[in-house]
Amino acid sequence: NGVPEALDGLLRLIAEMGMEDALVQDLVRSFLERAPVYLEELESALAAEAPERLDRAAHTMKGMCGNLRFARLVELCERLRMAARLGDGPGGTQSLAALRAEYGAVSAAVRARWGPPD
């Protein structure tokens, strides 16, 4: 279908809810603005070896990604939460790297489809 797999869930949500373009633009803009802030918080919490902060930040990002049905991002946030709970620093580092990479792919697909935020 020519649409990156990362957008499948969001496109299904848009179709199921009959979302108007303006709402989709608002959701996309919010995602593109907030996700980098969350990623920085995750990085900071991991560097500070603050597992509760890391768990909270991953939970927050997971919720946002889940609302937009970005399944792979949700999965990676959950891995990061698990690493935080287990005190697994190397696992957290690896999960955060994977999360950043997937966010890069998703944000590029979002920007290609809906344009950059205003």
C-alpha cells in the first residue's frame, strides 16, 4: 500500500474514528513536539540511574504512542519499563537506543505523510 508499516495502526484509528484532517494534524503535531521531550527525559533518567523516573517516563511515552497505535514504540517503551523495574542498566540502554531508532522511523513517516509541525 506504499504506507510505512509504522503508520498502519494510526491510519486504522483515523479510519475507525472518522477523524478529520485538523484533528489528525493536531495529534501528529503533539506527537512530534512531545516525543523528543520524553526521549530526553528517558535519557536523563537512565543516565542518573533513576529507575522510578525511567519507569514513569517510559509509561508516559507508552501511553502517548498507544493512543496513536504505534505498536512497535509501545513495545519498546514496555521493554524500557521492564529494564527499569529490573535495574537492568545495559538492557535499558539497549531499549532506549531501539526506541530512539524506531521513533526516528515513525517521525520520518509521519512527517512524510502529514508534513512537519507548524
